Amino acid sequence: MREWQRVQNGAHSGPAIQPQAGVPLAPLTTLGVGGPARWFVRATTADAVAAADRWARDESLPMFVLGGGSNLVIADAGFDGLVVQIAIGGIEIGQQGAETVFHVGAGELWDDVVAAAVARGLAGLECLSGIPGSVGGTPVQNVGAYGQEVSDTIREVTVFDRAAVRVTTLSGDECGFAYRTSRFKGNDAGRFVICDVRFALRSGPPTVTYPDLVAMFAGRSPGSVTLHEVREAVLAIRRRKGMVVDESDPDTRSVGSFFMNPIVTAEVHARLAAAAGSAAPGFPTGDGRVKIPAAWLIERAGFARGHRRGRAGVSSKHPLALVNLGGATSRDVLALAVEIKRRVSDRFGMALRPEPAFVGFDHDPDVAYLTEA
Ligand SMILES: Cc1cc2nc3c(=O)[nH]c(=O)nc-3n(C[C@H](O)[C@H](O)[C@H](O)COP(=O)(O)OP(=O)(O)OC[C@H]3O[C@@H](n4cnc5c(N)ncnc54)[C@H](O)[C@@H]3O)c2cc1C
């Protein structure tokens, strides 16, 4: 990680940018599908983000913000506007009372931050080990796994606000975090460019609440499990499921989970068991509702691991990951996703919602169907 790069409030000043024309986007994503960006630029400072925003306005072009590309489906036609890849680096670690604050540039690799926290004996991020992508991507869908979400530790986010044309700071409470979403993905999608994030961490024991982790440490006294052991356990579980990006493993050529786990009322959960003809798994969310594993719905709807449809398929390691088997187009992936959503809906009356962002699809019927509730 590089030294902290100071973010300045430079909405009206700053460097001129020189976007490149026709840059392929597929290689910048984990799914590896889609066409080029009409214009592309990397922004290493908030000033450069402001300059890119100004450039896109001057050219009357839409702008898309790219992080690590691990949660994106890019249209085969590409993106007819300016793609700004956020490459703002830097990490600064300071103490505030009992908390250690990590102030991290949005372009840093997420897993490097998790590793740095664990190495310092700081709890709060260990269950989020192995998730690909950038730090700036994590608040967008309130990244979560194995019993932790980034909203548990995010103290503040510095953003370039494209509506107000200035750099500002949002507290964690102002980010509108909920299960796999936030205001950055919801009502204010496209408005804010995340430039840096402050995480507040504490020394303490790891979180071992998720069933897979509890099973892994069964027989150990709760206080004896270390942060390092939990990180290694999470990485091992994720590798088994194809959820750690590995260039040599086509099962990881995905966006991770393609669909979110539906959260339903207890009545809907009971009806689901009747439709399935057996007890349906579900995890109480604490507000009287139940989270149902989308993977279970998909398998029960008839999509086995390894199912193929042309050059797209269901991962052989996890039914929730749709993979590019090699040479797939985004249309191949969408056709498979639509088939899955339709069959789950017919069988269980439940509308799966996709997790990734769809880029460059204007008025596309498949995307409209996938994103409707
Ligand atoms: C193998 C695999 C496993 C995964 N496992 C998990 C998991 O366990 N839990 C989980 O929650 N996710 C998981 N994901 C999804 C993904 O890794 C995360 O959502 C990640 O945080 C996305 O970050 P990114 O930088 O790659 O964002 P991108 O994919 O580049 O972008 C995703 C969205 O965020 C926006 N965005 C990105 N950076 C910024 C920024 N700086 N400012 C404003 N908007 C921005 C983009 O515009 C886009 O809308 C997984 C993905 C893969 C491929």
C-alpha cells in the first residue's frame, strides 16, 4: 500500500484529464464479458475525479465509476460514455480512544486492508477476507460475508458529490446501509464517487457466528480462536466454493453471488415449505423475517451445480455463482440468469433480485426482468 494521498476539495480546480478511446472493459472485470468504454480514464485523486466529472458534463456523456470490476455485468456493446476507474491509493492508521481508524483510499485492494487489520490484531473485518474488488466498492452494496458487513465498521466515507459538484463527507449513518445495499446503490445511484473510507476497528476476539465457521471451530473454547485463524478459515471455505478469484479456475470467473438471498415474512417462509414439499432453510433476520438461501431455491428449481447454457453456466462449486465458461457474452449470462429467475418464480412464487450492477444496458428487456421486484 502506498502512502496516504491527501484528498483535496478541488471540484473547480485540478488536473486536466486525457481519456483514452475504445478501452476494452471485459479484462477489467472478474466475469470477463462485455464491450469497450467509448472513453476511459484512471483517477488517482479526488481532484482527478472532479475533472473527469467536468469532462463528461462538457461532452454531454454519461459517466460510470469502475472499481475492481468484481460486481459488474458489462453490455456486449460496451459503455457509450466515460468510464472512470478509481485508483486513489493510500492508507493511514490512527488511534481514536479505544478504536483504531483505518483511513483508506478507494482504489486500494479490499483484501489487503483486511489482511492489514488482522495482522495488527484488530477485529471487525476478518470474516470479509477474500472478497475481491476495491475499498471504494465495499460501501456500495454493504459488502458482507460470514457474519460481518462493512457497515459494522464504516465510520465515514469521503465522496465527490456529482449533484453538488464538491467533495464532502458522509457518516456511516448517512450511507443508508441495509442488506447488500446502500444509498450508493439505491436512490442515489450514480450521484457519489467514493474517494476514501474510514473504518473504526478494535482489538478483540473474532466474530464466529456463521454456521460454517462455528462448525470449523467446534470443540475450541470461544476465547481461544484467533483473528488469523478465522481469516484462514474463511479463505479456505471460500476457495472450496469458488469464491476467491483464481485465474486458473473458471469457476471463479463470476461476480460472486449473482442473486441476493430473499428476505421474507414467516408466512411466506411457511408457504415455501409447502411448495417445496419439505422444510425450507431459513435464517431469522432479527426483525421477525427470514432470509432464505437463494442457492437452495436455485438448486430446487432444477439448476444443478455445473449446469451449462452455451458459454455460460452455474459454477460447479456454488449454485449462486454464474460463470463465464470461456468466450461467453453478456447476453449468454443474462439468458441463463433470466432462465433461473423465471423457473424459481414459477416454482416458488419468489422473485430473485440480482446483486451485480448492469452497465451499458439501455432499456434491455432481460435486465428489466432481472431487476424487477
Ligand atoms: C469471486 C467473488 C466473490 C465475491 N464475494 C462477495 C461476498 O462474499 N460478499 C459481497 O458482498 N460481495 C462479494 N462479491 C462481489 C464484489 O466483490 C463486491 O461487491 C465488491 O465490493 C465490488 O467492488 P469493486 O471494486 O469490484 O466494484 P465494481 O465491481 O467495480 O463496481 C460495483 C458497483 O460499485 C460502484 N463503485 C465501485 N467503486 C466505486 C467508487 N469508488 N465510488 C462509487 N461507486 C463505486 C460501481 O459503479 C458499480 O455500481 C464477490 C465477487 C466475486 C467475483
